[in-house]
Amino acid sequence: MDRHEAPGSTAEETAKNHVADLEVAGQFGVEFFSYWHDSRQGVVICFARAPEAAAVTQAHQAAHGDVPGEIIEVSESEVVRFLGKVHDPADAGEVTSAFRTICFTDLVGSTALLDRLGQSEYMVLLTEHDLIIRRALIRWQGREVKHTGDGFMVVFEDVDKALGWSLDVRESFEQRSDLTVRQGMAAGEPVDHDDDIFGAAVTMANRICSAAGPEQIYVSDVVRDLGVEQGYRFAGGKTEMLKGFSEPATIYELLGAP
């Protein structure tokens, strides 16, 4: 998977470049499967199979000269989990962005709950916890990336749906006295100066979740800025040193929907 800096580019131009890629790909042993274009971020992401990273660069260079700035190795299953079913857009009208919102949930006090209730009772509550989150995912069109044992990592194509889902989940758990959940979210692109798909966004969302208190939803500055555009309400930011990041981050608590 590669990342091209393409400020000012259009979906039509990206589609044209993709056709050119397909025409020369065989010369370099490359198969191009799909691509995403984000006009807001000025970024193009391509998904391909190749014998080595250099072959992808060579194919792009021969096709149109727009070579990627970043290339990472990914599995198709990873791409599907985060980006959805892979297909080659038929025309520029089908081109979508690869920008995603990553969310983590965590069941507060799960170890103490297990010790107090015992394995059987705890598993009954955990099953109810999982159903609440998964039903909300269906309502808000999110995807489960993985179950973490006492929480979830999920992904959304739209920030507003991620925020709506998060509030829906919080409201559901607020109606219970036996289960309390904290949440954290961040957003980003699949290839962004990292060695893993959505690596930085995943790590940040996880760390933000850990910084949240019971029944709290904390988000990154990017999610907050996009959420404000949609009318969501947030508390003032607070600065946190998140594990794995060299610079302090400003995180915001989600308060309510438009």
C-alpha cells in the first residue's frame, strides 16, 4: 500500500493515473487492485501486489511520474478490516477516501468484576456488553476490527457516524449499573510515516481510551475539529503525554450530538 502527496488533485485525475498504472503494471510484475483519493487531505492511496516495493515505484514512474512518498507492506485481510471490501472503482464517481476514524472501548474495572462475580456470571455480563456494542455498530455502519477481551477496536468511514455510535454506546451503558465503559478515538490515513496500516491512528486511539475516565469519551484534535463541523459538542481540551508519542497531545471530551 502506498501514499502519494497530491494537493489539488481531482478524482478524475486520479482515475486517469490509475488507468495508466494498469497499462504498465505487468512490465514490472505489479498488480494494482484499488485506490482511494482524498481531495481534502490532498492524498492518494494505492493498494497493489508486487515482488518488492521498488517495483511499485517504477510502475508509477513509467505510467505518469507521480511516485509514492511512503510504501508499507500489508495483508489483504488488514485492508478489508479497516477499509472495507476491496474493489477497483469503475470511474471517478466511485472513488472514496481512505481516511478512517479508529475507536477503542474498554470495560472499566473488568478484573475486579471478574474477581467479584466469578467466571460464569462475568461471562454473561461480558456477552451483554458485546451485544450492546455490536448492535450499535450495525446501526451506525461501523466495522469491528477486533475484540480485545474486555473491549473493542472498531473503524468508521465517517467521523460523524463514529461520534454518533460512541454516544449511542455511552447512553446504553449509562442505563446499567453493572457495566461501565470508557472510549477513545483518533483518525488518520492508512499510510502516514508508519510501518503498519493505520499504525499511528490505532496507537493514539488506544492511548486516548486509556486516558479517559468511566463513561467518558475522549477524542484526538483531528476528530474534534471534524466533529465540530458536524455540530458535535466538546469540552475544552487537555494536554496529555500519551505512551509511545514523543510530543504531548491535546485531547477533547465528547459531550453531545448536534
